Amino acid sequence: MKRIYILIFALLFMPLAAYCNGEEEWIVYDVQKQQTAEMTLPEYSPPPSDERVEITGTADENQKPALTLIFFWAKDKDSEMQKGNYCSGALVGKNLVLTAAHCAMDDKGFFTNDVEILAPGVSSLPHAQSTKVIVPKKYKVCSKVYSECHKYDYAFIILNTPLGEKLGYFGTKIYSRRELLHKKIQVLGRGTDKPITTLWAVDGDIGKVSSSFIKHNAYTIPGNSGGPIVLTDNPGNIIAINVFVKDIYIKYPYGGLLITPTIEKMIFQLRKQEEFSKELKKLNKEIIDKISISTKNVINLQQ
């Protein structure tokens, strides 16, 4: 009888496992959409020391593309308050932001495309709005239990204005496990205990490296999710994004999702898409200008 139960269990859950390990697929959120599954995020407790350094308005050239993000949800029916979620992110293209997928999802399983993007590292506080949020389809399928799917916990945000033209943007770099172990890192972003218009940097070490993650000891809390992790000797390239906190009292309690070939490929494709869109708009403008000139010449001849 036990064997029958095990067989039934395997048959029920095998399709989900196969789907989560298949080819990469994406979901584009132009409007708010519902997701039936809910996720459980890990809890955290504050450590005894805080070594974060504020770089608001004073970020160097490599830190300026670090961002703070506000994800907006529908207003609460009872209080009429606008509900939201706060995270960090990084410019990886002129109008492209990389962050964590769980930032775009509320506790009821809804994704949103309504995001405000701030660049607190610059004193003028440049900002933008989202037009699309793109997440891996696997994250939607597997997000019932966060620990099973945080290797898909990344998302892209398309902006309505090219912040990266003025601020610059991060590159990405893939290293081997041996190259990353014990390397010095810096995590950029803003925790929820700090004002949303501020930016912070904290240094640490990589203590463990797996195929998808690094474990590090740079102090981060909720709000730092999606923030870029860079090597201190190569600060212009992201190696990972901050995604989770484990037991705060172990030596390397914080987790970063490593940049993968899939993430790099998607960044490349979205950058190319933006370039194509820009060229298309330029071509359309030239055509409209030529039509206007031709029309004007015809009118002048008729006169």
C-alpha cells in the first residue's frame, strides 16, 4: 500500500519538477496578473553589528547604477492606502533594470508592472517608471515554496526613460567557483530600515559557492533584495543579486543568486530590443518629416 501512495505522489509532482527544469520561458507583465501560488520568504534577525555605509548623492561611477525600487499594488479596500513592496536593483542597460522576482509579487500571489525606480546615488535623484516587468515562467510555477525556486528569483524591468544614458549601467561577469571563493565583495542597495531615497554599500566576503548561489557575510536585510553584488576588485560588473537571508548567526548567512548564461543572454536580447526600438522610432520620425516637407512643397506649388 505504501508503494502505491509513493507512486501516486511521484506521478502528481513529476510534471512540476520536469517543468521547472526545462527550457527557460518568460512571462511579461504589462498589467497586474494573478498567480494562484503563494510563497514563504525567510525571516531574519538583526546581527550584533551594522557596517553599512551611506553613499546617497556621493556614489562613485561604478555605484551610480544601483537603484531603489517601489512596487505598487492596488489600494487596500478598507484603508484606501496604496500597498507596496520595497527592494533594490541595478541598471544593466540604458532602460533595463535587474532585480529579484519576489520583489514584483505580493503576499497574495499577484505580480505588478507598476514600479517606481530611484537612483539615490546621484544628488539630483534621477527617477523613472516601469513599462514592463519580465519574470521567468519557472518562478511562477515553483514559487509556492520559496526555497525550491529561488534559483529563478530574478526579474527585468523595462523603463519609460533611459536612465542608463546618464548614469551608466553595470556589466555582468560569470566566474568559476574557485575564482569566487573567499573573494571580497560589495553589496549595494537599501534596507527597509533606511529611507527609500537613500543608497548604502556594505562590504563582505564570499564563504561558499554553489552552481547557482554564493553565501556571504555582507550585512543585508529585506529591502536589499535584488541589489547588485560586485567584486571589490571589479566593481563595474555584477556577479550576483542579493536574494535571501538564512540563519543570521551562521558565518555566511546571506545569499546571492549568481549571474548565469541565461541571465546574460536575456540582458543582451533586451538591450538589442531597445536599440531596435530606438532606431525604429528614429526612422518613423524621418519618414514623417519627409512627408511633412513634401506636403509643404506641394502646397507651395499650388499657391
